Amino acid sequence: MTAAGAFGFEVEATSGRARAGRLRTPHGEVLTPCFMPVGTKGTVKAVLPPTLRAVGAQVVLANTYHLYLRPGVELVRAHGGLHHFMGWSGPILTDSGGFQVFSLSDTRIVGDDGVEFTSVYDGSRHLFTPLLAVAAQEALGADIVMCFDQCAPGTLSRAEIERAVARTSRWAAECRAAQTRDDQLLVGIVQGGADVELRRRSTAALLALDFEAYAIGGLSVGERGDEMLATVALMDELLPADRFRYFMGIGDPEGILEVIARGVDLFDCVLPTRLARTGSAFTSQGRLNLRNARYADDLGPLDPDCDCACCRGYTRAYLRHLVNQKEIAGMQLLSEHNLRVLVRLCERARVAIRAGAFDEFVDEVRARRTMADDERRTLP
């Protein structure tokens, strides 16, 4: 139940299965395909909102599970919602917390009503239900909110995944009925692992609820890469073309191009900022580990093809120094750079799709990385 005119999505161009579109939200438009930085606890680690805007981020994700536990959704509501709380004026998406509570395998108890679990902060016990997930997200005030689902990795037995699909479908209906705000877009989440029949079953149940957007859940959690990509391609066939699609949890350049090629519009991952905190950087020539001694006296930019402030102002030698000395500035600069790489990749993908040349763009990106790999192998 969303307000007329508050949201809208339109596919404006295609190239193969890849789509370039425009998503309208109460806090601004989002051009797709779009990578979404993860601000789990109300902040993207080591990156402030002005820097997020500088790298071209359009949407930021925050996590209901963590914010519900710390600092509590009522404190966020008292600030006027997440936008004021975290100082981000653009669109925000909140995850329902489903993945987090299901990852607590040692302490959780799954039932048909919800999931009981132990807080990672103080050991207190909590029960997450579809109604609580919706109420918490309404208090947080994000633009795009997620149904509470049971994330079932493809490594589980078929019977376990089948039960998770049934719960996810039932909980999606409960979330739909519980929604009271008309300025939030509620997203249904398709589950089913890599099982074709279960994916079809889950999709049919969610389509009957007529969500305005759909997420592809339960992937990047243990299945083989070919199984993941085959499932994403299946989702392109099953999901309506006029609704936006969100792949939950992919953040490496190659993986992003693969899911864009299969009709995905929005995606997120902690990978770019997590890698930055370990001294690793995405570049047009592949991933670099700045702890490597070969960069100790390298006076070149991190990536000569990147337009971020890190690459325009600092050398690899300086960045390596920051990383090895565990300086906060190193984490900040590499986080900014890694996010810019993924945001710019999406910007270039949108241009290629609108030109009808997405496959050629992907070939160009891969060729440059292959050439760089060959050059590295010839180094003494």
C-alpha cells in the first residue's frame, strides 16, 4: 500500500537481458543498475555521507536487526527517522534482519511464527516476527523496506529449503497485511536455493501478493557460482519486467556484471569496504593487495583509470604506508575508492545498456583484466 506517485519504476532501455531503468522514491530518483553501499548500523564504515555523495552513491542500506538492538528503533524514530539520524538525504533501504537472525545458527529457534534468537550484544533473547520486522522498519522510516523471510542456503537439504519457502511465502503475506505506511515500498523476497521447482513455487506465491518490487534471496550463501547465475537467469524469466529486481549480497565487479547481464537492477554488499579495511583495492586491472612489498616505492596512482579523490591525490606507496601502519586514513581512502569503482562500473554499464552495447562493454572490462593478469605473470 504505497501512496500514488510516491514510487515508480520504469525500464528505459535494454541490451540483451541487461536493463537500464529509473526508480522514483520519496527521497529522490535512482538510476539502475545501481550498487548500494551497506551502512549496517546507520553508517557506511569509514565513509561519511558527503563522501558517499562524492563517489556517486544513490541508495544506502541499513540493517533492521542491528538497529533494533542498538540503539533501538524508538531512538531513531525520535530523530525523525534514519535520514535525519544518519545524515543521509537520499533513498535508504532497510533489510528486515532475516539474514542476520538466520545466521545465528547456534542460538536461534525457528518456528512458524518467527525466529527466537540471542542478541550478539548482551545475550538477551528476542523474537523476530513478520509483524515486528514491519513495525521496526516503519519506525526506522526507510524508503524501501524488506519482507521478513527465512534465508535458506542452497547447502541445506531440499526438505529444509522447501519449509523455508513455505514460511517465506506465509510471512510475506503477513508483512503485506501489517504494513501501515504508504510512503514505503515493501519488497517481497524469493527463496528456494538453486532448486528450480522451489524457486518457481516461491515466485508464484509472491506474485499473487502483487509486490511492487522483488528481491532474489538465498544466493551467494554457499551454492556453486554456476548454480547462482542459472538461478538469477531463471528469476529474469519469472519476475515481471515492470518491477525492479534486487539481488541481495553481491559486490565484486565480475559478479555485478554477471547479475546485470541477467536482468538485476539493484544490489548491495559489504565487500568493498571490508576489503578496504584489509588493505585491498578494486582496480580496472584487478584486485590489488597494498600490503605487498612491490608497492613500497610505487609512485603511481592506485588506479590511473579511476577518478576518485584517492586516485587523484595519493600514490600506491603512500597508501601502502597507511595500510601497514593501520592508519584510519588508509581505511577511509580505500573505502572511498572501492565504492567509487563499483558505482562507476554501474554508471558505465548504464551508458552501455542505453547504447545497446552491454556485451561489448563486459568484453572490454574482462579484456583489460586479462591483459593486466598476463603482465603481472611476466614480472620478475
